[in-house]
Amino acid sequence: MISQVFILSSQGDHLIYKDFRGEAGSDVVNLFYEKVTALTGDQPPVVMRHKDVHFVHVRQGGLYWVATTTADTSPFTIIEFLNRLTALVKDYCGSLSERSVQMNFALIYELLDEVVDYGYIQTTSSDILKNFIQTEAVSSKPFSLFDLSNVGLFGAETQQSKVAPSSAATRPIQSSRDQGGKSEIFVDVIERMLVVIGSNGVLMKADIEGEIKVKCYMPTCSEMRIGLNEEFSIGKSQLRGYGAAVRVDECSFHQAVRLDEFDSLRILRLCPSQGEQTVMQYQLSDDLPSAPPFRLFPTIERDNGGRLLMYMKLRCDLPPKSAGINVSATIPVPKGSVSLSQELSSPDQSAELQPQSRAVVWKIPRFPGGTQLSALFKLEVPGFSSASMLEVGPVSLSFELPKITATGLQIRFLRLSPFQPGPAQRWVRFGMRTFDSDHEVGPGPSEDPVQDCFHWWIHCLLYLSQQDDVCWTESVCCLTS
Amino acid sequence: MPYIGSEDTVRDLRRVLSNPNVQSDQLRYRNTILKVIRAMSQGVDVSGLFSEMVKACATVDIVQKKLVYVFLCSYATLNPELSLLVINTLRKDCQDPNPMVRSLALRNMTNLRLPSLVEYVEQPLTAGLRDRAACVRRVAVLGWAKLHNLQTNSEIDAAVVNELYSLLRDPDPVVMVNCLRALEEILREEGGVAINKPITHHLLNRLKECDIWGQCEVLRILQRYRPQSEDELFNILSLLDVSLISPHPPVMAATLSLFLSLCSGLPAVGLAALERVRGPLLAACGNTSREMQFTALCHIQLLLRSLPGLMGEHYKRFFCGYAEPAYIKQRKIEVLVELVNDDNVAILLDELRGYCTDVNISTAHAAISAIGRIGRSYSDKCLEILTELLGLKQEHITSAVVQTMRDLVWVCPQCSRTVCSAVEGCEAEIQDSQGRHALLWLLGVYGEQVSSVPYTLEVFIDGVRSEASVGVKMELLTATVRLFLCRPAETQDMLGRLLHYCIEEETNMCVSDQALLYYRLLHCGIEETRKVLQCRRSDPSLGVLIGRPAEPINQWSYIFNTLEPLRPGAIETESATIGGSPEHMTFDPKPNNDLSDTLSYSFGKTVRSVTDTALQCTDSSSDALTASVSAPLSLSLSPALSPEEFEDLWLQQQALHVEQGPEKIKAEENYVYMEEHVQCPTIFRCSPQSLQAAMQLVNIQTLAFTPPHTLPWRVYLYTNTQNKHSADTCHGTLILGELLYTGEEIQKKSKDEENVGVEARQDKREEEREEDTAEGRSEKERVKKNTAEKGIKVTLKQQPRDEKALKGFLSVLTTVLHALSSEK
């Protein structure tokens, strides 16, 4: 049972406030914000309490989505509901941000009114809701010249029109009615992986979580068939055939997916409802089908002046055609480090010392496969002691890899049946949204006696920030149209 | 927050709203109303526009209608009279051919929350229940609940209730679920909607039609149902099995909750259910939403209390990610500690060591104390890491490490040598009072093992004037006196200075009192002082608790799937059980002299834990609680009583008692006989060692007891009381007691019961051998019996008579029992 729902900006502005049961006053909103700001640390606990009022909140799109409730409510339900609410708002408003929520407040009030009555969740299915929601979304996207780049000379089809702009999937679902029935469907295959590689280069831990997401802009969608790799196998014990088999440990499907063709042909059948939904989730652990995309070779030593020298060599093991983008390595350094001097191998890289997080952040915007980059960091560390070496590491690496999946999962085809009367565009995107890839790379054999006696170790995390949206500017390819 | 110029805004808006040109242009009219709502949600008081908005309500534009309703529902309570005007429009809308308009009108009619409007609302609501559109019925059903809560004291309309019950068979699943919700609210005083067999099976059959929210609601309400036969129970369970492994965490959690409540009599089935949800729970830990991850983690902690091996091989799933927020990291660290075994300890410690230098200080502390807790079983490896961390020479890390070491030494005294050499010379880094407190305790207790202690203490004593923390000063006093006992020559001078300062100049009463006490104690002679201060250095009985036995599921099932496990520090049983917390330290080293302090302290603690875990205190014991707080009471173990003496005394008074007949309180000229019932049925699962340890903390000696889990369960104990408030007369009394838990209704005492006390002690070995079988046998009975709350019967005998002291003793005993049973 939900007593109130409100949305606050990170500055504490009231964006939306809805009281369902009239049990507590509206002053709880300020109370909540006081509680949030009174706490130090990066994020306040999910559940907070003031007398009988329990606040449960999630953070999405830089906003606090808060529900107040009683103690005996199920936290799973409330949190799932808030997440679902954010997904609905994202579907209806196009994107999640303070601005889009502000501009579409009428729509959000309408949504809340239909979704919750008297504190009880009625429905969150966008199929049902679309009959009730009347307000049009106000799109917050400014006009951009880039949108014109898709238009070829004299309307001819260009190469670009095979590729959708990355923002194509961030528009409100309802406005599709007015755009002359521009019905599109997007299928995203996103994998997040976590890899830990021990100091001797041995793979210590590997975890891949993947999902297939469908975002549907078609007002009436008939059945859709998604064909996966035919060699797709589930479970540890299954015998593997020859060739590039794709294997996952566990797999779960959206309840609307029909699996009658899955066993024989690996085809998922479903009737997608408007908006975004996760069709399939899968996971694979303790076994990496391919080599990790990056390898780090660190060398750390002290020079005569008492400075800390960190020599980092980073190799990208991807095939030469693909590239990692937004690669960033975070190297924790001893407390009190000052004045970083750096030598980077190319000018588009950057590095800075962030004192509050006690780390050096090395950023590489684009990292083509098969290449190697190196960097040398020199740090002044006042009061440097041998034990300070313990504080160096673990190194974490975050990146995005478009067009690649770690498991090798592919979408063979995407068919809508029976055939749509109007032109329906189908887009498929792939990406390894390697979320927490933990690369624990050790020093390797070293002749340096200093290192050995420091007994230091480093892990290197391959990590991709958990942003709300993944954009691959060039990765979106159109299969058929 | 009122905006500057909000009055202007309101005036402008009013002008525009009442402009006939605007009113005729639908788009402009709607935009103006949008502005009003925007101002409203930003916090501007726009209640002055109420009458204009009421006019705007009469429109064919549904979007505008919805906007106006948002406004009206927010301000209706401020303008009850004007709201009457709206009701006409709303009632007209209820006749609209469009079902959306009908449901909208009905919903907002009930959302106005005005008791004065009830008479106008009832008729459309009744009609709404029979509407052909499901969306109207959904709203109408909940509308009755809203109406009932508006006028709670009015009578429940039986016709409506019947109608709602019949709507449980509505073809629309949301209407059905809403009926359940509405009936729950309307019939709250009768205990909610009646869940009988037909309704249960109807609901279960339709579970698949509901969406996840409906399923959760149905599953929650079904928790009240008790199947009539075992067959029925298993039918229900097999129906629910699919939802148990649902990919939706809310459904999975609600199903598990229902499972546990249905299987409260069948622990084996409950455990199997826990195994079954392992997959979904682990998946929820990998959910994209951090909040969901956190929720799953907190519930996994609950599950681990009953099934410690549940996640053993999946420990890698609980390794922290680099960018995870601190609250997730800390929970993961807590889970990791539970998962340690011989195979993974090296990997786990490696991982934990990485967290010790986390940027977030509290995460680093959590990791350090986690290593300390693992150190209770794997002390060598952990001490190595902790010693290494001291080398970092960072304030907060050093302080946390010293505190962790102190806690570790308390449980594992064999570590003391390593710890002593490690803490030497780290006093300079510790800035916070808790860390210094811990360091001083270590230095005092192990003063003879560390050569440099006198110099360290001298630094502290020289700086005592600028010391802010009272606790540190008191610990410094104790530590210095202790050191004086083992190294008098080096310490005498500084002890003198410290005592002089504390007695002459110190303003804090506690510190100067303690200094005076030690001063007088030293006057009594070195042997006396030694007796008081050379206390136990560790509590070996706590060592038994390291391998905590698995708790029965119904210890925590009632908080499963509530917000309780998510609250910070909700699951601290570990640190509370084992003397890890610093407060445990403070009252242990002082055995007798200031016991009333510690007693009242433990009152505070246990009372809190009693309320926290929602255990019920019987009235009499809570009375006794207040009584004893007012009268300081001191218990002591001397003069000691041998088992034979105990038996004699007990039987002698028993004989007297039997002659008198069983009355509640029987007062003779020189002794009191008293029977009480304490409501803590779980106490008999305590291990004897922990019970004994807990009792000794408050100076109650346990003489004999039956092994845990056997029924009837008995404990015999005694203590001596001394009343402080009447110091001149200073009469001590001897209290003998028996705790009896039969697991059934409190019976009359049987005659042969008393002999068991002594026999139990002698035959303890034998009984322990039998324990296994006894446990297996009683497993089933236990849980069954536990469902009906049974009490522990406490029989007390006192000589000579002092009712106040007896009551005080009883309250101490009660709190100890409650504390124990809430911990376990």
C-alpha cells in the first residue's frame, strides 16, 4: 500500500507530488529531502523512516522517486513499482530527466492516477494504459541539424538511412500516432560482464548478464518472431557441438513470450506491447567464451625523488574492426597524493587526479581493437611509506563496446507476421555493456626488488558505468525495411 | 515553499481563467489550467482559484477534466462548500456513455475526501459496482473502501459487503483483487476479509490471470488461511510452486512468505522452499536496479540465518563491484562473512583486504571488522592482514583495526601475543575516542606482554587534561591501575599523577568517582585490588557461539518481505551475541563494584531489543521492570551455594509449599514463594554455555540445566541480592529459581520434577549423547507448539523475604531471557 508518491530533483525541487490516501501531510516531502541531505556518502539508504512514515526511494535519471508507505509493506513490490513507474515515464516522455519530467507533469499526474488508486497498484501494463492516457507528451529534444543528415539528396536512399541515429529510440511512444504511423521496433541485445583476473593472469571470476530488450513504437503490433543463433544452448551439462556455439547457464523469458519454436529453432514469439520490455534475460558465470577485451600491464615503482611512478600499458584485444569507446581506467592512489604529471601516448586521451575519490582517472574516448596504449603517471606522495603501496589498486576499467556480445549471441532475423500493412522499420542493436568487469591484473614477473617486498597487487576492473541509456552512435544497423 | 510574487501569479491566472475569450478557446483554456497545476506542484498556494477551476470542470475535453480534478482533489478539503458545486458535474459524468469518463468521475468523487459529500456519492458508487465496464467497477470497489475510511465510526453496510464478496467472482482480475483490498479495509475490525476454503481455492485458481501486483496482493492475503488437512496443504503448495521461482522478485518474495507461513509446522518443507528460491534471489541480486539488489541482499541475510550453507558456492556473486554504492558494499561484506568456509577463506580474505582501503570510510570499517569476525575461526590469516593494515598508518584504518583486534582477543585469547606486538606503537595514529578506548583496554589487560606500555600510558596521562571523552579517561584509569598491578615500579609515579588529577581537578563525576574508588581500593591492599581488577581476559563461553546453529525459520519469517530487514542495522545478531561491541567490554571488566550501572545499562539494551523484535512482555514483568529501575539492586554470587545445599534448600521449601497448596504468592514469615510466567518460548533453544554466560554477566549462577531442545526444559539458578537503598540495614537475601518450559500449557508442578535438577547435572553427559535423537523427535513438536505462544514458568524462592528485591531480580531475569531469546 502506497500512501504518497513524489518525485524530487537532486536539488530538492518538487516535481511531482501525489497523495493517494490523505494519511500524511505534504511536509513529508521536505522531511525526506532533509533526511537525504543530512547523510553523507554517495547514496542514502533505500529505506528511511520518520515516525510511522517509511520512505522507499529509487534513483533514476538523477531524480528521487519516492513512495511513502507502512512498515509491513513488501519492499520488493514497492521498489519494483517505482522502477516500473520510471520505465513508464520514460516510455511516455521519451527520456528520463528533470527537464522531461517537468515538461510532462500533466502526463505523469495522469499516469499516476491510472496506475495507482487509493494506494493500490492497479495496472502498469502499457497496453491497458494507452487507452486511458490522453495527454500528449512534450518532447524536450531541441531541433538538431543531425536529424537532417538522414535525408538523402533528392530524397534518395543514402547509406545513412540504413543506420538510425542513436536518439531514435528515445522518443515518447505515444507521439508515434502523429508521425504518420512511423512504426518502428527496436531490439537491443545488451550484455554486462564482470571479469576478475588474478595477479598471475588467471581468470578468477567471470559473470555475464545479458538481456534482449524490445522497444516497440507500433500502436498495434501483431506477432513478432526473433530468431537467435541456432547453436544457442542453455545449461552447463549440455553437450556442445562443433563451431561457434553460444552457451548460457540460465535463461528466463518475459511472460508474454511463447516458446513453442524455441526448443527446435531457437525462435522467440511474442506480441510486444507498446513501450520497452525485457524479453529475455540470461546469465553465464565462471566461463568466458572469448578472451577479455582488454588487458592491463601495470608497473609501479618509486623513483629516487620519492615519487610514485605508474607505468600502464593497456592492450585492446578486440578484432581490428571494432573499438571500445569511452574507455576509462580508474587507478586508486595513496591518500594525500598531490601533483600528477602524466605522459600519454596520444593527445585525445586525458588523465586527472581526483582527490575526493583518491584516484587517477585515465580517459580514452576511442580505442580501436588490436592496438596498445601506454601512459606514465608520476605522483608526489608526501609521507610516502612502504605500506602506501597497499592502497594502489584495484584498477578498474570502464568502457562500452558497440556491436559486440561476449557470449556471441546474435539475432538471426526479426519478422513481423502477418505482414504489417504500413511500412514497419525494424532495428537491431548489439552491445556489450560490460557493467562490472573486474580485471585483476597482477604485476607479472618483475625484477624490481622494491615491488616484491611491497607485496602489492592490483585488480583491474573492466567496468561500464550503469547509465540509464546506452547509445551506440554507429552501432544501429537496420536489417530490413 | 511560497514563491516570491505568488499572489501576482494567482491574480494573473484568475484573470485569464475568467476571461470569456480564453474560455471559448479550448487550447488556451487548457494551457492556462496547465499553468495552474504547474504552480501547484511547485508549491505555490493556488487554492484561491478554486471557484474558477470548478467552472472549468464542466468541459468535454477529457485532458482538461483530468487536470481540473487533480486540482480539485488537492484543495477540496479547504473549500467544502464550493466542492458541493463539483458534485453535480461529477454525478452527471457518471451517466456518461464513455466508460473512461464514468470511471474518472467516480474516482475523483471519492478522492475529494469530504465527509459531507458521502450522501451524494453512495448512489453512483452502488451503480458503479454493476457497471458493465470493468474499469468503472474497479474504481467503484475501491470507492467503498475510501468511503468507509471517511466515516470509520459509521456502521458497515452489510449489503455492500455482500456485493463485494460476490464481486470476488468478477471476470476482471483487477476487480477481484480490488474487492479483496476493499474488504480488508472495510472489515479491518473483524480481522479483514474472511478467507475460507472456497475463497482460497477460487483465488488460487485465478492467480494466473492477475498481473504481478494482483498476485502479490492475493498471496499476502492468503497468508491468513490455514489448510484443513495435510493433503490440502500440499495441493496448495504445489500450485504455488511455479510462482516461487517467478522471475519477478515481488511475486517470488510474496510466495515464499506464504510458503513459510503455511509450512510453519513443517520445517523441512520450509527449508526446501528456501533452496528453491536461491536462483531467483541470486538473480534479483544481479538486477539492474540497485535498490532491488539491495533488497535481495537484505533478504538473503535473513535466509542465511536458517540455512547458512545456502549461498556457499555462490560467494563470488557477493563480491563488491567497484562503483557500487556504500550501502550495497556493506551488506555484501556482511553476507560474505557468513559464507566463509575452508575452501574459500583465502579468496574471500584477499577480496576483503581490497575493500579495507575503500574511499568510503564506513565501508573500509565494515571490511576490517568483517576480517576480524572471520578471524574468530581463521585467526592466523586474518591477524596477518590486520597487522599489515596497521602499516598503512592511516588514522581511521588504524582505529578500526585496533577495535577489531580487541574484539578478536576477547573471543580468541590465543591471539593475544600477535595482537600485543602489533598494537605497539600505533597510539600516535589513533585520533578518535573509540579507537583509543580499545587500545587502552588492550594495553591494560595485556600490560605485562608489551614492553613499551608504561611509556604509551604516560603520553596519555600527560595529555589527560585535553582529553574530551569520558570513556577514554575511565578506561585510562582502569588500564593504569591494572598495569600498576603487574609492573608497579614503572607505573607508580604516573598512577599517582593520574589519580591526583582525576580526584582533584576532574569535573566529570563518573571519572572522579572511579578515581576515588580505585584510590580507596588501593588502600585496601594490592590483593583486594587484584581481585577486583584482574578479571577474565576473555570469555571462552562465547567461543561456542561462533558456529552459530541454524535458527528455525519462524524466528524471522514474520519480518520476511517487510521493510524491517532493509533498515540499517536490522540484522546485528552477530555483534550483539558475541562480545564484539564496545559496550560489552565496558561492563565486563568491572565485576562487582558498579553492578547497578551495568544492570541499568542492560535494561536499556534489552528493553530496546524487546520492543524491536516485537516480543510481548507480560504485564507483570513490565511492572516489575519499572519497579526495579527505581530501586537499585545488586546481585552477587557470594556466598556460593553448592548443588547439595541448593537441593536441600529447594526441597525443604518445596515441602512447605506443597502443604500450603499452589497459590500465586505465598508469604511465610521468612521466605517467599512465587510463580511467574515469562513470555519467551524460544529461550530453550539457547545453548547452555550462552545461557550461563549471560546469567553470569548479571551475577546469577546457573546450577543445572537440561540440554537445549529437550522438553520439558529446566534450569536451576540462584543468586544473592543486596539492597543498596537500605545500606544501613544491608540485608542480603538468597533467591533460588527454576525455569521450566514444558512446551505445553502451563501445568501444575509434578512432584518428581525437583529431583531432575541435580540429576540433570550429574547425568549431563548421558543426556547430551541422547540429545541428537531428542532433537529430531522434538523438532516437529517444537514448531507446532511454538505457534501458540507459550511461556516459561519461573518459580522463585526467596529467603529471607524481600519482595522488592525479588521483583527486581525477576525483572533482571526477564530481561536476560528476552535478550537471549531475541538474539537467538
